[in-house]
Amino acid sequence: MDRKIKVVMAKLGLDIHWRGVYLVSQFMKEAGMDVVYLGNKFPTEIVEAAIEEDADVVGLSSLSGNHLALGPIVVDMLREKGLDRVKVFMGGVMPPDHAKRLEKEYGVQKVFLPDTPMQEIIDGINAAVGNTH
Amino acid sequence: MAYRKDDGNKEPVCLFSEEHVRLIKDQYKDWFDKSLREEDRQTEGKYFTHSGIPVKLAYTPADIENVSYIEDIGFPGHAPYLRGVYPNMYRGRLFTVRQLAGLGAPEDCNERVCYLLDHGATGVNILFDMPTIRGYNSDDPEAEGNVGACGAAVDSVWDMDAFFKDIDLGTVSTSIVTHLPSTSLVIPGMYFAVAEKRGTPLSKVAGTCQNDFIMETCVGSGYEILPPSVSFRMQCDTVEWICKNVPRFNPISFNGYNLREAGTDAVAEVAIGISNAIATAEELIKRGMKFDDFAPRMSFFWDLHNDFFEEIAKCRASRKVWYKVAKERFGAQNAKSMLMRFHVQTAGVTLPATEPLNNIARSAIQGLAAVLGGCQSLHIDSFDEAYSAPTEEAALVSLRTQQIIQTETGVCSTVDPLAGSYYVEYLTDQMVQRIFDYISKIEGLGGLVQAVESGWLHREIVSYNNKYQEKIENGQMKIVGVNYMKTDNSKTAPIQVFEYPETYSRQKAKLERLRKERNDRNVEEALSILRQKCHTTENLYPYCLDAVRNLATLGEIEELFREEFGLWSFPLL
Amino acid sequence: MKIEKKELVDELIERSLKGEKLSISRLISLVERRDEYAPYIMEKIAPHAGRAYYIGVTGPPGAGKSTTVDRLIGMFCKNNLSVGVIAVDPSSPFSGGSLLGDRVRMNVKSEKMDVFIRSMSSGRVMGGLARTSKEAARILDACGKQIIIIETVGVGQSELDIAEATDTVLVILTPESGDSIQIMKAGLMEIADIFVVNKADRPGAEDISTSIRGMLKRSLRKRDWDPQIFLTSASVSKGMDDLYAGIWSHYDHLTENLRLEERRKRQLRQELHTRIENEFAKILWDMVQKKDIDQVVLDTWLRRADPQNTAQQFVLSSLKESGLWPQKQ
């Protein structure tokens, strides 16, 4: 059946850098995904949107240092609401060891650091979501 | 407004005689056909600068045959200021070394600022954390996770006071890197209030604030954004008030930098910056000011990217374009109104996370281009840009890079050393024309505010980014260690990051104390007057300053603006 | 396996009817992607739907539809009404993917607000936008939302679909929306119950409302409702109170003299007509022997035949071959 991957994309909190998340969103669209772009939102609103949109994936962009503070909150809130199946991806500027911690300790599926080719992001999502479909 | 090559009846005296040029053209053809192999000739037409100007294999006087030294280039410090704004340039005064300072609580920053000043920095850049940039208090729920990260947290006059503890505001030149016009109405005001309190007259206070509505409406997505027309009005309010009251302070820095970082080329960067200056000038003239009253206080802020010669040409061209705009369009009388002074920061967007030490080389080359382009002040990005605000070690390397350029390379000994290079002059001429064309395009859309409201500028940014990304992904644009000469060892080096987790609690406690100690009636009164004035055409600056003096917080004032002016989202989707 | 899934679907329906967001969301997904249980779901849902007030919002891109909807959500919620929103955006004709941005402007900050927003790409919709957005709206209706707002970009067929799916249609324009001819061309004149001239602080707002008024006057169509025109600046919540009252006055008009019932019956008739046609086509198509359509294309191409005639002959001969057509001796 017609089964496209649905992604909810958000800029975390006050972060202002919109072009990266927009670029990635466009690539996802071109890769055949349905992308719901939220703009700047905080964890409660992001999780609420993920529920209402029946998202497979939540993508968070953070380039201003709030990744460790807000990223894990999104993951936890999704779990609390019973949405374990929703994969959380993050992208942006952060120290590599923070990225590792987000993946290992906080349940973020994958963090894409700068210089990641677009196709790698698309493949990463396809692989992660494909498993649960 | 179109750029005309010859602007008079008189025949310009060109660099090379017609006969000489004819000879060169003939011989060039000969050289091209006979000295080059077929495969070399095939490469012609395939090289471009970053902004798309075709690049030939070799340049000769024939490529600048119409250029007149007196008319088009001129002497340093003379019209059209192509070669620089001062006759003696760096012999007279070296470019100001501005390095970033701002992390954590204001008290932490004070330490960093003193450290840099002790090591020979001559100016201070204050960067703010995201809540401060976007106009929230440290204890607002929106600020969560961002307090003190990537910049300083400033909530009230108290913080500004702490930031500049033991620093004489009458001697230091401070660049207050506010982004939004709405916060430029408030934060520099805090700086002025501190100066007042310390008895430093505003006439001695020097510095710059950024104050650019493009920053609010195009560069940043923002959680909550004021509408472009409102943001533009605030921008002009600040310029007007500061020009009239703080004569040594530059009330606006037209920010090509962040626009370029967000995604435009060198031409658009300068053209949009100057278009904003044009729009601002027109508004202030409408308000009854004379061009010469404010133009000398306008400054610009460029991004120096990787394309070495194009960036140098950009710097030179931008001065000439501004000169022509000031003189021909606004009839400037004062020579200072026609001088474009600009600050440069090297391009953070060019600094990958992979093999970060390579970024020292990139930034040094970009910084060198800035100096060859004749900048007035310079910030060199730190090699750890792709991870966080710089560590102390990285910040010191940047400072040292500046000093090496200043003293060891000899490039500051003579003015505009690349003048007369066929290639550089050709590029400069091309840039001038292309910048004027782009300015005309914006005017055709009804001016810059319109171009923003309609989403045109956002679409420009997106389409640029798509092309840029494509070039990187298909290898047309090479980034060493990232998509070129990549080895298995091309790794991201472990980098230690400054963290100030306690900033939040410190700021929170300070705000609590502030709310207890300040006179609530005074705050409320000041805020209610400001609220009223929002709906008049009066300049908001004095009312903001009054609120700040009475210890109103940044967050309170910004919330008031959001309530009174409503919010805007850009029409991209 | 099948039984298990049916039980799962039943549970989803039960939970949804109690208003549980997670289940409602899944239910909409099943219907949206034409799951085998979609008809079953709609059958179970139908008796519970029909209580909400359906509002359609359309207009050209950039007119401020989402911002207006955002403000309306706030006003309905303030009056203790629950709101369901279906926001439809076009999808890429190439990849089938989409980038849906309506939520950027919709901010539900308070947990007290009872709101459910769902974005939908028109590309996902099989059998027309009306079908899926209508079904999703019905689910939200059945699950207790009192106000249903369907928002679409008015750039083609979709605004006509929206008129067939809602009780009140808001057409949102701006002073920059162009001249009256364009509005008329877009078919917006016919469907609007309420015109909103948004961004009314800009020059030209009065001009556009005057020209709309003129066109309405000249229109020969018989109406029992004079479409109203409101000037708003949704981003600063100006003019929104009047618009809100205007929406309710259209509602009051509808509830008089069974007009709402008539409108919905008319829509139902239209919907049934379309669906019956589709069903006929589908069933007949399945019954007739499937011919090699590529061969027919090639044949038509080579003979330079007229497609209309070819199609007719194709249907007739297919029916004859399947014995569905009374064959003459």
C-alpha cells in the first residue's frame, strides 16, 4: 500500500538557524517523505505534533547549544505517551561526545553532525523506520 | 538605479592607451592559440568565482581597458574610495582586533574580556546567548537549555554592569552584537545606562551595535518574530536616537555577514546590506534628518569567505558602490558620509567539524583577504567554530593569527597592495556592476522591506543553499578533508567545550533579587508609557532607555513588543 | 491474523470515540492510506459524526490562512469549544513527498485548549482531496471535536472540493491578491460565504473589498445569503472579533429553516453521486477482461485515432466480450 514515511521536523526552542533544517526537509520531500515542518517549537509542542500527525520520525535541529537540555526531554515525553516506535533524529552543531551521549544515554536514534551528506540522512531514516514498518 | 560606466561627458583617461590595448589583444590571441595545448584551451569558460563570475586563465590590461585610475580607482582616502577609506590606512591605524567574548554569566565574560584586553585586543565584541538575542529573560520558560550557551546572558542593567566591571567605558570600543532591532532598542541602552551611572558622558562612549531587521526576519527563523515593517521601524528608531545622543557610537551595522552565512553569494551580501542602508536613509530623511547627519555613523559588516580574490574585490567594490550611492543618490556633502567603513568576520560556515585544526589555515587566509581588502576591524573565527563558542585556546589562536597578519607579513605597510592587478581590478569592476544590478532588482520589488515581506529574500536564500549543497555533494566544490582528500583518519578531533551549567541558576537568582529590590511602580509606569508609544510614530528609544534605567528586564520589554505588534512568520512554506 | 487486526481496529475506534488522541491519529492514518479496514472504520464512525460545525478556509498562498486559523482556534477554545483542524498542502508531483508548513503558524501553547491538528498532503489523497480530508474530518467530528476546520490552498480544484465538504467557507485574500478577474477566475466568488481581506493594514484593502462587493452585486446567482466581507490583520489579531461573530452569524443563518440540513443533503447527494460513479467504474473494470492497455495506446498512436472514440470502442468491446452487453444476433 501507499506507505510514506511521515516526519515531524522542528527547530529546538529559540535556535535561529533555519536554513539547514529547511534544506534537510526539502531533501526528505524529494526522497518521497511527508514532512511536517513545525518551525521553532519546544518539546511539549513537538511531542503533541508527533502524536497528532502519527509521525514515524521526529527530527530536531539544534545549533545553539540546547541539544543536551531539550533533546532528551523530547525522547522522554514520547516514551511517556507510549510512542516508543517514533524514532528521534537530531542534527546540528555540537561536540562529538555530546552526540554520542545523546545516542547512547538518551535514546536518540542518530545525531547527524555537520558535513553529513544528505543521502546519509535519508538512508539513516529509511533504515531505522523500515525496521518497524 | 543602474550603474553607468562613464558618468560624464569628459573622456576618462584609461590605464592603458588604446594602441597598447590593441597590441595586447592581438598578442593575447596569439599566445592563447599557440602557447596552450588544446586541453588547456578547453578549460576556458569552465572556471568561475564563487558568485559565478567567469574566470579566465590569465588576465591582461585588455580586461580592464576601460578602467581609469583617477575616475574608477583613485587614491587611498579619495573618491571613489576603492582603495580604502583613509589615505594612510594601516600605517595610521591598524585594523581593530575584535575577538569574541561572551560565554556564561556576565561575570564569566568579564574575565574573558579582561584576558583578551590584557593580551592586546583593542576592542570588545559581546556576543549574547540565544535567549538574550531573541529577547527572553534567563528564567523565561523559552530560555531553557540555552542560558549562557554560545554567548553571555544579559537580563538587566545589572548584567551589563557586571560584564564591564573594571573596564572604562570611556576608552574601550565595544561591539554590542545584538541581532534584532527590538533588542537593539534595549541592550545598548543598558550599556549607556551603565556609562551614565558611572559618570562617563555619552559623548565618550564608542562602539557599534548590529541592529539589522534582516537579522530578525530573514537570517533567523526565530520562535517569535516581529513583522518586518515593525522591525524596520525599530531599526530606524535606534539609528535616529543614537546619532543624536551618542556621537561616537555606530548605531547600526548593516549585516551582510549573517545573511551570507545563511546562504547568499558575495554580490547579494553586499547588495542587500547597501539596500538596507538605502531604505534606512530614506526613512530617516522622511523623519527630517539630513543624510550627512547619520551616514557617517553607518557601518557595515562583511563575511570573508574562501574565494580569496573575489572577497578582496568585494571589499573594494563595496566601498565604491556606497560612495556612488551616497554621493549621487543622496547628495552627500560630508566626505565621511561617503566612506564605507566595515567590520569583517571570517566565514564560520566554511569551517567544518572534520579535522578542525585545518580551520586555522582557512581562517588565516580569509583574514588576510580582509586586510588586503582594507577592513576597519576584524574578527577571525576560531577553529572549533563547528562545535561551540571558542575555547580559550582557540580564541587565543585567532587573536594570534590577527597579530601575525598585522606584524609579520608586511601586508599593512602599503595601502591596497593588490591595486593594479589585472585580475583584481577586473573582478572589482565586475562586482561593482553586479552589486548595482542586484540593488536595482530589490528596488524593482518595491524595496527591501517589501522583498522581505513577500518572502522573496527567503526564497533567494533557499535556492542558494540548494545549489551550494548540490555543489558540495557532487564534488564540484571541494572541501579538504570533507569531500576531497578524505582519508580514514579524517576525524573530528576531540574538543573540549566550555560549559557553564550554573549560569542558569545564577541568572535566576539575580533576577529574583532584582524583582525584589527594584521599585515596581516605576517599572510599571515606564513600561506603560512605552506600551502607549508603540502605537504612535514617536521614537521608542528614550522610553526603552527609561524602562531600562528603572530596572525593567529585557524579557519584559520584548514581551511588551510582541503583545503590541503581533508576530510574523516568513512566507516560505 | 485478520481477526487480530480487526480486534485492534475495534479497539482503536473505541478509544478514539472516547477522545484519545493517539488512537484518533492512527485511525486517520489507516483511512488516509486506504487501509483494507478503512471502509469498516468509516462505517463504525459514521453514526457518531455529523454533530460538528464544519468550516472551510481557502485562498491563495501567503494570504494568511494558517495565521487566521491559528487565531480562530484560540477564539473557539476560549469559548470552550473543541477544535479539529485538517490542513492540506500540495505534494510534489515528482517524488510524491511533501513539505507541510501550516503548523509553523499554529501555536497551541496551553494544555487547556482542546485541539487536534492534522497536516495532509494532497498527493496522499486517492480519489480527490474531498474524500480523504472529509473522512479525516468526520473522524475528528465523531471523536468529539465541535468545530472542524479544513484549510486548503486555493490554487485549483481543492477550493471547490472544500465547498462540498463544509458548512461555511471562508475565502481569504490580501490587498495583493490581484485584480477581481483573478479572484473570479479562481472560482472563489462562487464558493465564499465569507470573504476575509487579510493584511488589511496594507494599501489596497478597501479597493479589493469594493471590487468584491461589485462582483457580488453583478452576479446573477440567486443567493439566500449575502456573503460578508471582513477586513483583518490576523497577525496582530485585528478584526478577528468581527470575523468570529460573522462566522457565527452564517451559522445562525444556516440553522434557520433547515438550511444546514439542505446544504448537507446537497453535499451528500454530490458525494454519493461521485462515489457511485467510482464504484461502478471500479466494479465494471474488474469484471471486464483486462486488455493490454499498452497495446491499445500503441494502436491508437499508430492509427492516429481519436482517444475519445477509442475509449468508447474499448468500453463497448470489453463489455461485449465479457457478456455484459446485450449482443444482437
